[in-house]
Amino acid sequence: MSSFTKTFSTTMGKKLIMSLTGLFLALFLVVHLIGNLQLFKDDAGKAFNEYSYFMTHFLPIKIISYVLYLSIVLHALYALFITIRNNKARPVGYAQYNGSANSSWSSRNMGILGTILLIFIVIHMKSFWWEYHNGDLPYARYEMSLSNPADVTFTPLPFDGNPLVHSEYVDSQSGKEVVVAKDLYKIVVDAFGRLWYVILYVLSMIAMGFHLYHGFQSGFQTLGFDHNKYFPAIKFLGLWVFSIIIPALFAAMPIYIYLKQFGLI
Amino acid sequence: MILDSKIPEGPLAEKWSKHKFNLKLVNPANKRKYTVIVVGSGLAGASAAASLAELGYNVKVFCFQDSPRRAHSIAAQGGINAAKNYRNDGDSVYRLFYDTIKGGDYRAREANVHRLAEESVNIIDQCVAQGVPFAREYGGLLDNRSFGGSQVSRTFYARGQTGQQLLLGAYSALNRQIHEGKVKMYNRHEMLELVVVDGKAQGIITRDLISGKLETHAGHAVLLATGGYGNVFYLSTNAMGSNTTAIWRAHKKGAFFGNPCYTQIHPTCIPVSGDHQSKLTLMSESLRNDGRVWVPKTQAMAEQIRKGQLKASDVKEDDRDYFLERKYPSFGNLVPRDVASRNAKEAVDDGRGVGGSGKAVYLDFSDAIQRLGQPAIQAKYGNLFDMYYQITDENPYELPMRIYPAVHYTMGGLWVDYNLQTTIPGLYALGECNFSDHGANRLGASALMQGLADGYFVIPYTLGDYLAGIGPKPVDTSHPAFAEAQKAVENRLNTLLSLKGNKTVDEYHRELGNIMWEYCGMARNEAGLTKAKGLIQALKADFWKNAIVVGKNEELNMSLEKAGRVADFIELGELMVDDALHRRESCGGHFREESQTEEGEALRDDDNFAYVAAWEFTGENMPEQLNKEHLVYENVKLTQRSYK
Amino acid sequence: MSGNMNLTLKVWRQANASDKGGFVTYKAENISPDMSFLEMLDVVNEDLLKKGTDPIHFDHDCREGICGMCSLYINGRPHGPKRAITTCQLHMRSFKDGETITIEPWRATAFPVIKDLAVDRSAFDRIQQAGGYVSVNTGGVPDANEIAIPKVIADEAFNSATCIQCGACVAACKNASAMLFVSAKVSQLALLPQGQPERYRRVQSMVAQMDAEGFGGCTNTGACEIECPKEISMTNINRMRRDFFTAKLFKEEEI
């Protein structure tokens, strides 16, 4: 066995993979969140659709996205390996177990929380990622006045069996910037218009909050990071940013769109 | 039999170095042809086993616990003495030697004690090199504290758990040799018999405590490092498993037992709270630096306290008897252990004891708390106070502590010569299980020193001499002596297992303890000892008729283990009584009421008793034969101790 | 006596390693609140012995909280409900009259049950045999004061060294991980100058042995440090991780 495989086959090595992939996924959440905040813009999804195109066609980001997919797979797979090993380490459990006396609920239920998140990710990616790449998406045509960027007209171009070409150009005649893009925004709005879908999202985000409450700071510890002065900052960040603010903003999106269709917002 | 102590010739300070030169050596290539058996894995056993394995011998180590690190050396709190003179306060090897001889009330061998003092400095170096985390000062160098019985600061310590840290050091050295394959470790194995072949110790019979299987092990020499026998008193500060079986079996095979009656009773222990009590907990004697010992002046008041009608804090100053301060104005509460213990017993016998059982005196910190403030006391004794609170549920910051003496250490043990060899060639005794270095009373922080000196720095030299003498011819278990010994063990186990009486082994043990404590404890007299002998003999006869032993041999059977140990304790108890009875003097921990000064202090009789009593087993139910090793003092003058 | 308690005990009984085992209910009557938990079991055992039946087997030795031999998983927690003490220092006043107490052995593959509540913790010995020492022979070492060690370092090493090897960390951990124990042992020597020459070899050997013994992995739940009777901190675990990864990534010593 090479030194590399040896290292990663130890219990600590396996956990290192969990930590690195987990922290990378947490970092991705920040980027993902910033992008998705475009959903709150009242521009008929122009910014969102442009962002979607950028994310799927800019080479460095494309490469990173493959790292991301790999991370999800590794994170889930290694979680499974580790769980199997840990279960083997105690085949006969306790008749009475008082875990809450010595550890947080999150820390004891990372597997369940992670499984919920994995199911969520599958549904989430089927709904949007798969549809965006392989589905028969409608297109949207946006014309924006160069002299007045606020003046945007939106024309839906329903799918007619022939995918259009994504294009961005300036029409010199009308003096308008024209964008023709896949209308992922519409897919999102349709999805979030369904109550069960909103509930799924909100529950998943709560699970994510709990998952990250333990996971974020635990990831740092697994790397060996632990310092009297600086570790409290990690814990603070893990609690407020990763387990409260980020999940809350993500959860706000479906709620916002759901309520918006009834004109409640 | 003439006892040859093999003390080397020459001036005291040169004896050991000359002796080391004169000892025969074993050629390095031949060392691997020898097997040495070590029983016990505490400080003495682990350090000896590791050191011998490092030299190249094959070593087999046995302990009854589940890991060698559990040996009761672990429980030593205070520290370990060494004549390093790091404080520049006038310490020297000679001063440590002198303090130890004097502290032992002039009943130890000069040559042994001087060797101990010489090696003390090497022990500290060795332990530091192993990574023992001794307390340090801000400058990064080692810290010292002072201890009873000396006027210099020579005690090295690791917070309140010096014993555990030193043992972990020795255990780590042992682990290294186990890893190297030089030591084979047998956990949860108990030695039940010694095998003597042609007059030489050549093996042991052990019982695997999990499977019950009896095993024979052969070796060129057998080292016993099995600790003290304080559990003969049932209640002591020893671990529950501490027992006398290994040395008692060796004694019955011909090893003489030295000074069995020398017992150290430590004054500051948490008192017994009821009949259920299984063990006593010691609290460091450093508490007497700030605590004041008292009982009520009148029996009536003590009675009220015992009944819970009066609180200690409500007893007026005038109604308190600070008996140590009253009787020993110059030493006050800091008199030596034996004196403090005896006086507490006197107060209790006088009906002025406190606590529910009436068997306790107060150790009061209220003056110190007023003078220094609670935080200062907390910083000094915080963990001891916590421990007290944990056990008694009384807050010692508010109420005075209740304390009472408890059996702590046995100075007696197998008689050994200067080489630590018993009267059976090839059988050695190390650490607390031998009688050698502490005379009639041990000073604080000296037990750890002795265990490690024996193991690291004495036995590696002296054992080589013996092994070189007998030659490396192989030993095995085929000699009929092994089968015979195993048969004897089997028979004994079967007899024990057949006991289906009506009294549990613990009840016998408790009864034995009561007899020993009452008649052979802090104060002893002829009538009491004579009575005790009869009681013990009756107890023994009853045990072998009416004890309850359950289960079978072929399993983990703690009932059987305990029965074997208690049976041996009963026999040892009788010998202790014999020894105490014959020694009609008081010395150190042995106080004969017939031999005291006008002020009621221990009075030695150097003309008639300046010897080691080495008892020889002569047969079952036969009186033991007394042999004497006369103690010769060439360097120190024998004086009467006074603490007035 | 007044104030004494009557309790119901649900105790795990198992004749030997291969027996299936199960709970047996006992009454513990007239128990003084001043008894230690083990003394309460002594009382129950005396009763069983008088009836000629096998007493409940449990490990114990020093009964003053330092040898690490006592164990017992009491009402869902190792060493019972109180913090920073071993079972032998747990007193019955921590329980209520009439209470039912469930007593189980440490549960871990690496700690097989020997009988009843006694388990085999020799895995801990083997981990230390793999490298938990400084390789110095007796004699020939420098003077103890030749190496100055900053007090903070000595104190921190001492904090790690207080581990009594009882196994409560493994028992408490939902993964039966031994990381707190191993890291305390690794830390003590990693902090001290005496331990430096073998520092990176040691951590690799001990971790390898830990894995070979079948302990689970650490998921940072922190249960171990809460239940540790000597309050060993999880900082040790993170220190060991740094040393382990440093050893694997940057050091020549390979095991």
C-alpha cells in the first residue's frame, strides 16, 4: 500500500476526507447562496438566468463543479464507510443510553441529518440541475435599454422541440442589449409554487442548519485545528453563519416565491 | 539457622560501589539464556522487569489486575524523596540516610538504607528521562516540597498523584520491553504457589483468573514484588485486591518473614462511616500543616455530637481539647504519624470521639481559613477538600473534617539479605513485600523511592551475581516438583470450592480485621495479643468449616479468589500477633503499652530488641521458629525520639 | 436506619464471553446513602453468596479513583450521573429511594465482556506497547535538571498524563472510539522534550494499533471529555491529529 492510501485508510484519514469535502461543501454554500439571492430580484429572472448560464459555462467554475460533485459523493460514501465501522465498534448497544447528558443532539445524529440532506440534494438536482442540462427548458428573451438599465422587457419563448442558442448581443438598431437564455427562473418559480416542495425545502434547510452546527466546527477539529484564542471564532461562525443565517436565507427563497404568487409579498 | 545479611565490608559510603564491583556479571550473549519470573507489576516489579529485559534477560511478568498499570503504587499521593540537594538547603545522601534510619526508629539496616539514599538521585533522573511530568517551577527546573520527618525539601512530586506518574513511567518502560518481545506479560494471573527445585526457587504455579486454568512457569529466578499486606486489617488504604498470598506461599516454602508486626497507621484518613465500608481513603498528611486536631473536652459533649444534637462549629473554644498542641507544644499538630495516630485513638477510647460512630477526631481549618482566607486554603488543598466532600457529603470549609487513623503500609515482609534475596536461593523480594529499608516506621515519600531503587538499580546488579553462579542451563517445568506443587494448589482450590457453610468470606475477613485492629493495631499489649492469637486460631478453624465459596474453578470466580486470599491473611495475622507478642518493646509503628516512657511515649529496648525478627515456617499448625538478625550500628547513635 | 434506601437494580449478567447474557433484576434493600456504589453492590453480593449463588462480577481495585479498574455504565452513563469521578467515588446519595438503576458493562468490540460487568481492556495496553514510551534504558540518563521544561508545558503534559485508562471515553462515545485515551497518551510525550525524538513514529504506531483493535472513529461529539473522570480535554485529540497528519505528510518516519 502506498503511503497515501495507508493514510486515508486509517480512521483519522477517512475522517480527514469527510472534513475536507464537508468544509468545501460549506464554502460552496456561500457561493451558491450569493448567486441564488438573484431570485429576490424583481427582473423576471434575468439576473438569475444569466448567473445560471455563467455558472454552467465558465471553465474554471465548471472544473470546480466537478470537484463539488465528487465531494458530495465522497462525503456521503465515506460517511457510510465510517458509520459501518463505528457500528462494528459497538455491535451490542446499551439498553439505556443517556447521550444528551454528554453531547449535542446534532453531533449524535449527523448520519440521519446527512441522509436527509442527500435525499434533498438528489431531488434538488433532479429538479433544477438535471432539467437545466437535459430538460426541455423554455427560453426567455430579455431586452434591456442601454440608456436605461431599469427598462427591461421580457418575452417568454416556450419550448417548441428545438433548443435555442444562448445568446447575448447588443442590437445596434434598437440600442438594446438582448439576452436569450434558458429560463431556469421559470422552473424555479413553478417548483416553489407548490406547497409540498416549499415544506421539503424548509425542512431540509433546518436539517442543514443542525448538520452544520456540528459539522462546521467539527471539520476544523478533524483537521487538528484547535486553539484557545481562535477556535471560539470558528464556533461562532459555525453557529451564526452556517447553521442559522445561510439555511435561513435558503429557506426564505421558496417561501418568498410561494407567497409572491398569491401577491402576499 | 544463621542469617547472613551479606552486608559488604568497608566504610558505609563505599559498601555499595565496592559490592557492585565484586558482584559477578553475566556475559551479554548468555543473558538471553536466562528466564526471570517477576510477580507483581507495581513500581518495584515493573521497574525490575523492564531493567532486566533491557539487559537481555527473558522476563515473564504476572499481575492479578487487568493491566500492570493498576498496581496499587498508583495510589501514592505525596511524592518521592531524593537527596538531590537542588534547594541548597543542606541535603545530602548522608542526611537522607540518617533521617530514614531515625524515622525507622533504629530498626533498619544501615547499609541498605545508605544504598537507598545513594540510588535516590538516580531514580529522579531515570523518571524524568522517561517523561514523568514532575512539578516544575517557572524557571523550568524541578520543584520540591517538604515532608514529615526531615528538615530539608527533598520531595519530588507530580501534583497529588506522584505514584501514578512514576508507575506510568515504569509501565511505559515495561511496555517497550513487551513490544521488543523480551517481556511476556500475564495479566489477570495470580501466583498461587512457589516451586522450589533442589533448594532453589525455580518457578511458580499461577491461576489464569479468567479461565481458572492452572499454569506452571519455570525460571532461573523468581522475583516477588507483590506489595504490602495491610489488608490483613480488612479496612486499610490498600487496594481491594492487595494480598499476601504470593509472599505467604513463599514463606511456607521456606522464605523467612521479617518483622511481620511492623505496620504503619496513617493519621489522616477519612473515618469509617458504617459497617458497609470496604476501604479507607487516605488524605495527604500535608493537611496537618494548617488543620488543628481536636475533640470535645467532655464525654457528654462528644455524646451530643455523636447523636447529632450539637454541631462541631457550635462547640465553644473553651470546650475543645486540642490534644496534640496540648501534649506536644513544640511540634503541635505536626508530630510524626505514629504519635498522631496513637493520640487520636486515646481520645476515642476515652469516649470523646466524634462522628456517627464516635471513631473520629476533628481536623479543623476554621482558624486557617480566617487567617489566610478561603481562596488560599482552596489553592493549597482544594482537591483534598473536594475528595472529602465527595465521600462524606460534608463541606470541610464550613465544618471541621472528621479524620481517623487507618492502616496504610507494612514495613514488615519477606526477610531479604543485602542482595534482596530471601532465605530461598533464587527467590527475591522487592519493594513493600520485603522488610528491608524502613525499620519500624516509614517516612513519608520513601515507599516510592524504595520500590524504584530495588527495581531499577539494585536487582539488575545483584540478580546477575546469582545467575552467573548457577549458570545458564535450561530450566523447565518437567521436574516433579512442578507437578507436585500444581497438585497441591488444585487440592487447595477444591477444598475451598467445597466450602458450603453459612458465612461469607468477607465476614471472616471483617472479623479478622476487627481482631487485628483491636489487639494488634495502634497499641498492643500482652493480654490482648494472647487473646487475639486464640481468636484467630478459632477463626481459622471455623473458616475451613463454615465459609461459603460458590461457583467452579473454570471461570472468573471472584468468590474463590477472595477465599484463597483471606485464608492466607488469617494465617499471616497469627504470625503478626506472634511477632508483636514477642517484641516486648515499643518501636516506630509497634507500640507495646508495657513499654512506654512516663509521658506515654514509645520506649525502645535496644539491649534486647535491636534485631530483625525473621520467622521460619515449620509446618502446618506448628509454632513458627524465631531467627534473629542483629542490627549493628556503626555510624548512627541510637537515641530516644522526643517531640515535646 | 432512617434515611436508608431501597433500590431496584437491573444488572447485566453474562456467564462468560460466549454466553448471550441478559438483564437480571435485584433488590438492594436498606442501602445507606453514605455507601459508595461499589459497596452497595458488595451488599447485594453478600446476599447472593448467602443464597449460594454466583455474585455479580465487576472490576474494581483501589476504590479511591486512581487505578482505573472500576467501570460500570450506570443509567446510561459511564461511571454514573456525576462528573469527574469514577464509579468507586460515586455515592448512593446521588440516587433516590425507590429508584431503578440499570447497570451495564462497557460496550465495545475492543472491550469484550469477560463476565457480567467485567470487560477486557487489554487493547489499551497493546496500544501503549506499540509506542507509548520514551526509548531509554535504565541508567546512563542525564541529570534531571539538565532539561528545563517551561511550567506551562509541564502542566499541560501532566493534564494529559492524568488519564487512568479506565475506558469511560470509549464507553461514552457513540462510536466506541478510543481517541481521547490514545491522544492523552500521545500528547503527554509529544509535549515534553524527552518525547521529541520518537514523536512522529510514536503517533503513527499508536494510531495504527488503535485502528487494529477495532475502536470506532472520532466524530467530535465531545461525550468523552464530559464523561472522563479525570477531565481530559478534547484538545488532546486535536493535538494528536496535527501530529498524525504532520507525520504522514511531512516526516520521513513511516511505520
